[in-house]
Amino acid sequence: MLVLKGFSSGGQQGTKLFRQTIRSLGGSSKHFEPNVTRPESVEEYHHEEPVKKLRPPPCQMQNLMDIGSRSIFNEDHDMFRESARKFFREYIHPQHKKFEADGKVSREVWKELGKMGFLGIALPAEKGGVGGTFLDETIVLEEQAYAHCHAPAITVHSTIVMPYIVNYGTPEQIDKFMPAMSSGEMVGAIAMTEPDAGSDLQGIRTRAKREGENGDFILNGSKVFITNGILSDVVVVVAITDPTAKSNAHGITLFLVEDGMPGFKKGQNLNKVGYKAHDTAELFFEDVRLPASSVLGELNKGFYQLMTELPQERLALAITANAACEWMFEQTRAYVMQRKAFGGTLSSLQTVQHKLAELKTSIAVCRSFIDECIAQHNIGCLNNDTASMAKYWATDLENRVATECLQLHGGWGYMSDTCISRSFIDARVQSIYGGANEIMKELIGRTIVKPAK
């Protein structure tokens, strides 16, 4: 119920007072009368619907990563976050340098994630998931970033690959893969990118030719930059099944290809600039025989399945980017507060204070938008162009924050042993994978100038 503050005298007296006030301001009450239904009694003016108490945003907390902020979460989420924070900071973080040196995480780490219930957390329990919501998934992704750990690639396995199986898999496929992926016994990957086809999925050349009308498919081609490629047990592979279609988008099918299938080979672990602990590989398919039961979803409908699932992938990248910004800000604030220079600390210099003010404001504004996107996606209302906005804006911000924070660390920031240097090099890929940010702007722009129907 709307409450008109100061005009609660009731009935005709309240309306008369309203009109007199408007006239005293030089206006006409005819143009300013509120478009509300007048209550029949004074009591109705004082009746307000219960309002959910808002939590403070992170920018009003002592630390941007403090538990207990953000209105999209509640106390139950806080308890879950405490558990996730403890796991990533005490179990994953101490091993992370070893993972980077090895170029991959251990199998045991994936199993531990499964034991903690961090894999498939937002997927239905009746389909092999944990039965939580995307808010729970968000907490896992954020706490991994808050622990300054980019590995293991939970986003690929849990946030991207597993939903494809749940949403498009047959009961047999779900029974076969989902329990093992939720437990960490199996690791998932998705193979879209090819040497000559990156963000443009319609440019792929990998083919799956069918033998006869209802026979097996013979898969040939290669994929590159595949995260979890070395450890993968099952890979969602994007392939052309109808080369005569009016466009590749009308002839793409998704397949579930398992490790050990004859003709499926994994290349070497690629040497990347950053994200060193992610195993990233080129995958080769040479006459891989796939039964019809390997098709994921409908034949020649793969492109539309990809378009349906991409918003979650892009939002997940935005979530980790925004969380990384918060971690970098707090790391840098702590550094400038203790770093001595010019007879005091760096934080006593006005130019440093202003830079921190700019960074905190930018991160806070981004946080508000990303949280709105999370809330919309949690109820199934996030659309493609908004997800593209989130991905491009948050990952661009991550790169800018990384650059500014490294600058505030001075020469030490350029040393590979410092945490901020890894944040700097890890940030660079964020605006490239999951669809380059230039493509995100193209997708957003199309919706802006699209002719009205």
C-alpha cells in the first residue's frame, strides 16, 4: 500500500491539503494529483506491506569480501559460504603453486570437491546433482576466487558441462555421467573452439558423418584450447552433422565423447601465459565411432542448445571476474597501508587514496549489476544480451583493476612471486574466452538496433 507521507489526514481533508500545497508551488493540482486509489479510511494510509530488510552492499562492509553482505543471500548462504571459504583457503590454496608447476590439479582434488558437495550444486538431486540453486553455485565460484585460486576449473566442469547433460541428456546418459561427475570421479570438458574457429561457432569444421540412416557417426576433426582437456573423462563435442544445411547453425549436433574411445587422442598440455594450473589441451578425433546414444540432445539442434546455455557460462565468467576484482582491491589496500614511502605509508598519499576511491567505486557499481544478473538467472530470467553485458563489463574491469593494482605495488608487483602479478596475467584471458568481448558487444548491439516487429 502506498503511503503519502505528510498527507495522512484522511479523506477530503488530505486531498484538500495536497491541492493547496501544489497551488502554493505555482502548479495545478489537476496535473499533479497522484494516480492512486483513495483509501476509504485513515487506517489504510498507515498500513504498509512488510519490507524485506536489505543487507549492506560489500562497499559498506569493512572488507569487500566480508560474509553477511548482499541482499541476494541469507543466513543459510552465509553458513555455506563459511564452509566453502574454509575449504578453498585451507585445502586448495596451499597446493595451488604445485598445481601451477604441474600444469594441472590432482584427481584427488576433484574427488574432494565432490565430497564437499561443490560439484553440480545447482542441479536437481533427482538428476544426479546436489539440489541447490544458482546462488549456491555463485558462492563456490566466488570463494574460489577469494582464495586466489583459479584451479580446478570448476566453472567448466560444474557450471557449463553438467547442465548440458541434465538439460539435454537421455535418462541413460544422466544415470551414466551425472553421479560420477558430481562425485568428482569423472571430469568434464566442452570442445567448441577449433584452430580456425573461435568465437564464431558457425565456422567449425569438425564433422560427424552418419553411416546409413540410423547407423553410427564417424567423428573427424580437432579442437583447441580445451580446459580440463588432459584430465577429461567425458567431453561435449560440437560437430557438423548436416553439411548441406543452409547454414552451419542448422547442422550442428552435440556429442558425448568418452576418454579411451578409439581414435580420440589428447595433445600436449598447452603452455599458456596465465592460468597455469588449468590443464588445457588440443583434442584430436580420427574416425571416432560414436553410437546414436552418444548424441546429446536433438540431431542438428546443437547450435540452439549452445545459445541456450551460453548465458550461464558468460555470467559465471562475470562472477569470477567481479570476485577477482574484490580480492585484488583488498590485497592492494593492505599493501599500500603498510608500504613505507616518503616518510609515511603509500596510503597517506592523496594520489593513492584517489586511485583506491576510483577502484572501489568501479567495483561496487559492477557488483550491483552482477548481483542483479545473478538474481535474474536464479529465477530463469537472464537473457543473452544482458549476460553478454555482464561478461564483457566485468572482465574488462578485471583487467583494469589488475593493471592499476599492480601499478600500486610498484616494482614488487612485477615480480612473479607476488600474488598480484598472477592476478595480472590471469585476468588477461578473461576478456578472450567464453566469447571475446568484441563479440559480446556485437551481440548486445544487435538487440539495440533490431527493428521493431
